[in-house]
Amino acid sequence: RKPRKSAKSAVKSAAAKVAAVVTPDVPGRPGSAPPTIDEPTSPRDPLPPKSEQGTPETRTATGAETGAASTANGQQGAFLTTSQGARLRDTDHSLKAGPRGPTLLQDHHLREKITHFDHERIPERVVHARGTGAHGFFTGYGTADGMTRAGFLAKGKETPVFVRFSTVLGSRGSADTVRDTRGFATKFYTDEGTFDLVGNNIPVFFIQDAIKFPDIIHAAKPHPDREIPQAQSAHDTFWDFVSLHTEAQHHTMWNMSDRGIPRSYRTMEGFGVHTFRLANAAGETVLAKFHWKPKLGVHSLVWEEAQLASGIDPDFHRRDLYDAIEAGAFPEWELGIQVFPDTEEETFDGIDLLDPTKFVPEELAPVQAIGKLVLNRTPTNFFAETEQVAFHVGHLPPGIDVTNDPLLQGRLFSYVDTQLTRLGGPNFSQIPINCPHAAVNDMLRDGFHQHAVHAGAAPYRPNSLDGGNPFPAGDAENAFLDVPVRVAEAAKVRANPASFDDHYSQARLFWLSMSPVEQDHIVAAYTFELAKCYEQPLKERQLRALANIDPTLCARVATGLGLPAPEPTVQLADATPSAALSQIGQEWPGDGRVIGIVVGPDADLAAVGQVRAEVFAAGMLPLLIAPHGGTVGDLAVQRTFATARSIEYDAILLAAAPAPAPDVSGADKAATVDPRILLLVDECWRHAKAIGAWDAGGSVVEQAGVAGTPGVTIADSGTEAFAAVTRLLAAHRVWERFPASVS
Ligand code: HDE
């Protein structure tokens, strides 16, 4: 942003120039020549802004240009003022008729302060209300150049981004770790206009047509009478809907899998879900699906952890993202595309690319990496940025276009409409976080919360009064092109293509692609959720849907519910499993993983200090867990026995056998290990986390009864114990700890 001084002088000199040109011939003045205003045929240079048109300093989304005088730096200035800048003498006492008298209506500061407070809340998002965001940058690889002219994908091109992750069903204050789909919405502030990739962590959706969206959301949100349960799909109306609208079965299968309870937003894939159309500079097109691939791999919580976290730390994912970025463990994803020929049928290998309940297995169409996303900055103000960010699937740069997917078409309407209520009017793109970084030159005017001071007399075109500006751009000026796709001649109908009728084959494909442990988790999730429902007929209806996906899955869930397993009513699909769908079987970097180190006063603190340094050096986060806060020797303590639970750690190291605290109620005083640490070890074991011990830590493991079991190492030194834990962490969990599958 230019200093005000130079802006002012530019205004002055421009005004002088304009005056010199215009004054002799002002129409209507005595002696002036008759008006001759022809329609201009070429754009003129922009007029310099008047001083009051200066963009408010707070308007850059990245905050990079925020000036010292900015109101965004509230509370930095020396003196308290009213909203109008008058300095205040007192903000703790209202103006009264004497110290014991009534408060006076004339107290403007009191009324301004309370009125503003009364209006601090805005409506939460109707879906995806609970979320968290981060800033970062995207770097193109140039590998998509032949397919799209979108400039932000060019090799080495860096584009600022803001990402908001979310759950779907819960209210703004709901817990992070509930079983639900997660939103993964990215705003790319490209030079050619903002691109919003508003995706989810599941590549398919519940429904095929946007017209059903209010229905599925009404069914999934809390019951309208009691407004419970919060942020859960484990209730009657949800299962009523998905068992009646069997197109939802595929998405529901992903929800019931470990994908429904991610370990972290950093370990989540993202998907654009719909098929998009890419167009290159020559106007050639391909169809494409967008994928985000996390550098750390795709990892999940186990269900008990997710449930415990909802109580122990409802902000688990929010805290995890914030802490990782603040600790310098910047999360990374690669953006990739699956590419398909743009044929008239819009299918690939028999899969209808316009059906958002279908995905294309990576074995059939590999994901080609086209760029990298790094999140490296946390928001300065949650409300201003994360709450007010407004995404829209229609925010597209030249080179990326939509398809006729009926779900996407409905979304194109919904995302502006919802902001009119949520953000209070049509000018939400002027809110700093939503401001494009490309120059904006629209003819949209007025409305609630208008921040721009538009000059000119002619916000229409063509015009002859504002020098003809603005002019339409063409190919040479990189104008957005709506790809002129042919629309087949057809009657207007309320109907789906016949291919949309297959509701089970890909749910079956997903189920068959899971490892035995993952299948066990799916069975347990269906059983849990349906057992929470009250109505027997809808459980039976859902079992009938499961029978059409896989009879074994159905039988196992039926057993858990104590109901008979029905027979399939459709021919079971001939599905080839896709290895890419399983989260198990590969090795991943441990960056940003959290290691709990249990230490007591009797521990060899030099050795503990060394292990702590090794954990840091490996790019992980060590948290010291001690009987009390403060320090142990010279080492700072981050968690105490009272605050440590397994959910927070990816693995634990035990450096000592801390004796029970005298005030532990109900503790067995004869035990030599604090019962809270025995609980920690027990939970870590149940949650299949690596456990390493040395010195007296070995006796903790013994007393907890887990010595000699898979993933539990008693080593000669802290270094060896950490090395063993690191090897195990690469696979995320000690999978063999889960009881063998019965399927
Ligand atoms: Fe959304 N969705 N959606 N959605 N959606 C919203 O927009 C909607 C759908 C997604 O962090 C709302 O600004 C309709 C699919 C994310 O701010 C609303 C339909 C996918 C977010 C809306 C869908 C999504 C939203 C609510 C069916 C994955 C959070 C607040 C046609 C590809 C964005 C808002 C953020 C938010 C409507 C289906 C993802 C009401 C009508 C499919 C990640 O406009």
C-alpha cells in the first residue's frame, strides 16, 4: 500500500490534468460548445483514486500490507477511544446520577459498547459450522500446463491460500472428533481471480441431486423436537434417510470407516468430489477430479479415542493444527488430478463422471501431482478470518469450468445465497479474508456494508460517460471462458440418468478394499450407530441395504444388533478392490507427531533431556508428563498426571516408575506406580500406540500388564526406546494389537 502522501499528490496532479482538459468545454456553461460524447472504443487508463476512496488498510486477506494506523491493530494504540475515535476517560463505570443513582440514557459509550456486544454473533453456517483455518501458499508444478491455462498451476508459481477444515453436522461449539464427514475448503488468491476448491475428505457425496440437500441435512442434524444428538449421525432420522435414499449408502460406508474420525486435519485426504472441466489455451478440454494428498499419510483415531477426546479435549483438531503450525511442523499436501477424456457420454471405464456418489479408483486413473500446498500461518483473529471466510464453488479462474453434475449445479446457487444471511448482505467479498488479490473492476454497487467508495457516473456498459470503462476482455486479456459444451437435445424432466440407479457397487468395492482391521472398525461403527436408534423397522431396512453391499458385513452387524440378517435383493456387484483405499500397509514420516515422555523425580533427568532433544530433532513434539507442573530438574513440564490422557499422544516413552501421589483418591497405596499412569499406559495400549520404556519405566510396563506384547519395547536406553517407537510410528499404529477379525 502506498503511503497516503503520495496518493494525495497523485490525486492533486491528476485533478489538475482533468481540469485542464475539461474546463474549456463543460457542457451547459455559457460559451461552451454543444456536447459531443461518442461511445469510446478503447479503454482509458484508470483514474487515480480520490483520498476518501483509499482502500481501508485492513482489507488485505493475508494481512501483509496492514499499515501501522490500521484498526486491525486494535488494542495496540496507547489510548482507548470510541468507535468514532474520541478518547475515553473511563470504560468501567457507567454514567450515573450519583454513585448509587440510576444510569443515564445519555451515556453514549455505555450504549455503544453494549450494543456492539449484543450484535457480536452472526448466524453460524447452516452446515460445516464447526471449523478451523490456516494461511499458507500453493506452488504449481507446471505439470497441468497442457491441460489447463490456469496460471496458478504454472511451474514455480506461488499463490497465497487460506484453508478452512470443518465437520458438517455439529454447531459451532461442537466437538472436533465426532464421526462425520470433514470439509476441506481452499481459497487460492490467484492473479487471475480467486479459485475456491470447496471439497470434503470423502470423494463421494450422500446424494446425487442438490434438491435433496435440505432433506439429508434435516435428517442428519439434531431432532427438531429435543435438538439432540449434537454432531452425531447415530440417531433415527439419519438412518431413516440413508436407508430410504440408498444412493447415500456409499458415502455412509466411508463415514462408518476410519475416514469418519481423522487423527488430524493434517492427516486427511481432500477431494473436489465433482468432475470439473479443464480447458487449455487452445480451447482443448479434459474432465478432471481434484485430490489433496497429505504428506503425512491418511490416518485416523480409533473410536474410543474419538469419544474420549470429545470430552477431554473437544478442540482436539483445532488445537492440533494450530500447535503444529506454531511449532514449525507445517502441514503439506500435494494437489493432484485424475484426468479423463472429455467425451459426450462423460463416463470413464463405465463410471458416470456426473454422478457424485461415484469415484474413479486410482488404479484406473492415477492421480497426477500438479502442485503443493503448505500451511504455515495461523489466523490472527478467528472471527475475522475463519468465521467470515466465504467459499463458493463458482469462484473459478480461467481454465477451470464446471460440469453438469446435478449436485454441483445446485451448489453454484447455494454458496452466495447463504452468505446473504450469514454475512449480512451481498458485499461479503469486501471482507478482508474474502478480498481477491486480482484487481477487481466490477459494476456491482451499493448494498449493506458497502466498503468501497466507487467513483464514476456510469456503472453500466457500454457507456460514454466514464470513458467507456470497463471493457470486456477477450482471449488476449485472459478472460474466463465458459466452455461451449453442447447440450443434448432433451425434454425438460425431473429425472436422473439410468446409471445413477446403481447404489451399491462402489460401497461394495470400498468394503472389499479394506484390510481386516479396517473392516472390523466398519462393522463396529454400523453396530454402534444403529444400536443408538430406537426404531426397529429402520434398523431392519438398513440391514437390507447392507445385504446388497456385502452379506458378511450385513451378518456381522445383524449379530451385533441381535437381528436376523436379510438376503440381498440385488445381484451383488463384481467389484475389484482398490488398494489405494486402505489406510494401512505403508510407511509415513513422523513429522509433527506428539510423543509423551513420562518422568518422575527418580528418573535419570540427563537421559530424559537427551531423548527429548532427539524427539525434537526428528521433527516431532515431545511433551513431558510429570507428577506436578513447573520443572523436573531443569526440564520444563508440559503435562501433569492429572491432565495427561492417551488421546493426545501418538506414542509414549516411560522414563521412570512414578509412585502414587498421596492425594489420589481410591488409589491402592500398596501399588508402586501412580494409577493415573497405569491408566495412561492401558489406554495407549488399547489405542494401539507404540510404547517404549527404559530404566524404571520397564516396571511400569510390567505392572500395567502389557510387557512382551506387540509394540511395547523395554530398552536399555532412552535413545533405543525412542528408535523403536519411531519405527512403529511409521505405520501409524501397532495394528496387530487389535483382536483378529472374525470375518
Ligand atoms: Fe456445501 N455448503 N453444499 N458441500 N460445503 C456450505 O456454504 C451445499 C457439498 C462444503 O469452510 C454452505 O458458506 C449444497 C458437497 C464445505 O466455509 C452452503 C450442497 C461438498 C463447506 C452449502 C452442498 C460440500 C460447505 C454453508 C448440495 C464437498 C464449508 C456455509 C448441492 C464437495 C465451507 C457456506 C467453509 C458449506 C451448500 C454439498 C463442501 C449452505 C446446497 C458435495 C467444505 O452454501
